[in-house]
Amino acid sequence: MTSRRLAAGLLLAAAVPLTAAAAAAALRAGHLKLHANRHLIEITAQPRPNCPHCHGEGGWWTGGAFPEMEACGCWSARRELRIRLLPIPAWDEPPF
Ligand SMILES: [Zn+2]
């Protein structure tokens, strides 16, 4: 085996885990979040850090004994984009 083939083999062996790690990627840019994997590409809205209502938390808790989180309109009223790519395989096993 020549040194050139050995170097190419080592490069390929190093690239396989890197490819597996890069299969799902998430990116935050401003108040949007991009998530992509082989099943879908999705862009979702994130809470605005300078929102006067939620102060970047995305919502607030309401109620007494059984509190529920109420979503702030700074992110929940904005549109989302979701593009489906490959179908998600169905589970063959029963849930329990
Ligand atoms: Zn808000």
C-alpha cells in the first residue's frame, strides 16, 4: 500500500464519523432557528430577546394550582416553514 492510499484511507476513516455527526444540524440566526436532518428541514421562530412582554423567555406561567404556560405572541404568531424530505419509518414494535 502506498502512502497516498494510506492517507486516503485515513481521511475516509476520519470523514465517516464527521458525516454522521453532521447528519442533523441546527443553526440559530437572530430570532429564527434552522433545523435540518434527512427527514425534514424546518425554520421556526424563537422568542425575541428584547420583547417587552416575555423578556426573551417565550411566555409566562398562568393559573394557580395547575399552572399552564401561555406562549408570547412574539414567536407563536409568526409562521413556520417545514419541508418534509424522507418519510420517518414506522415503528414495528407495539408501544408496550
Ligand atoms: Zn415575547
